[in-house]
Amino acid sequence: MITNATIETLMNRKSVRKYTDRKLDDDELETIVRAGQQAAFASQLYSVLYSTEKPIAFDAAIWFLICVDVHKLERFMKLRGWDIVTNDLTLLLLGMQDASYMAQNMVVAAESLGIGSCFLGAVSSSAQRIRALSEKLTLPERVLPMVELVMGYPDEEFAPRPRYPLAFTLFENRYPEFTDKEVEEAMRVMDDGYLQQGYYRKQNVKIQVEGGRRDDYTFDNYSWTEHISRKWGQWAASPDELLDALKERGFSFMKSNE
């Protein structure tokens, strides 16, 4: 690979879950958010809220919530004499992209300043979390919590965790038909990397499972692919509660003929 300071920052970024007591100053906060704003966007369909009030996950210095924000779009379009006719699904998908690009720029900017970060996944899959944050932060309709993350100065040091091999990620001209051997090799890279770092032992991950699945794993033989399989093999079979929460936020996904 070619390398330079930017590439090294990207390659060294990892999710930090242990932080020092050092706070971020106003210049650091402004720098991180301004760098986030320089990400590509469809219509800047986002807003960023933050808090330094404890408790914060992993006792980090600062918590951010990046929201999909159609409310501001409606406000300035109204001043222009326009109403939105674009369907909510399109707006939401574009807003998810805008919010995600913003968040990624923020964590890379933070990394370049020696500030660690960790994305929190609950708001992306929990109707309860969406409702709780919307109420707490007095979010208007058409503003949807999308990305939660925390930042602070790291109080731990470890190598970046593995990623899929490039052969399992980058495809030229067409999507390949994978052999079982190719899939198993990609699984091995991920599983061996996590086990070598003792990740599940350090995080005290719960490795039991309901429903008669294998429950004899230990911290020494549990794996990333087993962990991910348990998530998506057991959780959130129905989208109904999330759809209800999105509707409460002002987003409707009815087909045009319904």
C-alpha cells in the first residue's frame, strides 16, 4: 500500500472503550465538527447534538448524536415558496448517507488529533432508543436520531482489529460466486484476529445463547463470525416497531397505491 499521514490516520483508527479524564476543549470540538461538515453530502440532511454531562458510555469525554434532519430543509424551502414532494424513503436514505459521511469525517478528524472514538449502535436498531432521545433532546418532527458516538483521549492501546481480506471485499466488473473455501478463509482472518487480541475476554462479552444453540464456547474459542451470526440470527425479526418509531418522527413509507 501507498502510505502518508492521512492513510496512516485512517488505518490506525479503532473503537476505543477506555478513556482518560481529559476533556475536549472548544477548539477541538469545533475542529472535529467543521471537519465533519466537509464530508460529501446530498443536501446536508443532518444536525449534530452533543453533551458532556455524565454518564457517558465508557466514561468518554463527549457524546455526539448525528441526526437525519429534514426539518431544516422544509424550513428553508418554505421561505423559498416550495413544498417537499420527494418521498420520505428517498429523503431518509439520502439523509442516512449524509449523517454517516459526517460522522466518519468526525472520527477521522478526531483520530488525527489523538482523540479516540467509538460508535454506539443502539439508536440504529432500537425504537425505544429513538423515542427516548427524541423526547430528551426535544427533536422536532422530521428529525431522526441516526448515529451515536463518543470521543475522548484514549486510556488504552491496541492494534486495529482485522478486516475482511481485500479479495472478499473488492470485485472487478462483477460480483463473484464464492466457494465455501473462500468464505471460510475470510471467516478465519476475522476470527483469528479477534482471538489473538483477546477481544472477547477484554470486553467480557456474553457468549451464552437462548434457543438451544451451542453454549460451550469460552473466551478462547468464541469468534467474530459466531458473534455476528448470533446477532442477526436472533434479533429483530419484525420491522414493525422501528417503522412505528419512524412514523412518529414524521416519516411515512406507504406505497403510492395504498
